[in-house]
Amino acid sequence: IRERMFATIEGYYGESLDGILALRRRFGADYVVVEEETLQRPGGYRLTGMQPFDDVVAGLRRVVDRPALLHLPDRCMTWSDGPTKVYELACVTRLGGV
């Protein structure tokens, strides 16, 4: 579980879609839930008391201005409700991540 959690955080807050698409290859993830407000607000999602994961989030937030998940193709979106969106990773893979 730790390995998957680290990979999820790195994919979610990273600047490249390779990290999130790796979740599909390595762990069989089919979808990703994107909370746009969380990714856009300063500080993002706080994992207070969740060491060592909160340090990973904080480190990525310091160096990545706009996570790659904010640039997923609209045509890969399968559901949305305001700022919460669900994307199919197979579609993102087929489209080359752009």
C-alpha cells in the first residue's frame, strides 16, 4: 500500500502525466478523480499527520506550479460535478496524455 500511495501522490501532484499513467501500468488503475480546487489552491490537500506522505505533497507543491492532472483531455472525462472530475486513464493513454 505504501508504494501505491507514494506513486499516487507523485502522479497527482507531479508536472508530468507519466506518473499518473504509471498507476495504470503498475497497479491497474482505470480512472483518476481530479479535484481541481484542491490542485489549484495554495498548499493543496493537506495530509497533516500522515508522515511520510505529507512531506512528499509539500515538496511537490513547492516545485510544481500547475500539476499535469489539470491538463487532461476533456474527451477522456467520464463524469463531473463542478470542480470534481473523473477521467478514464485508458483514454488518456490512447491520446498520448495530451
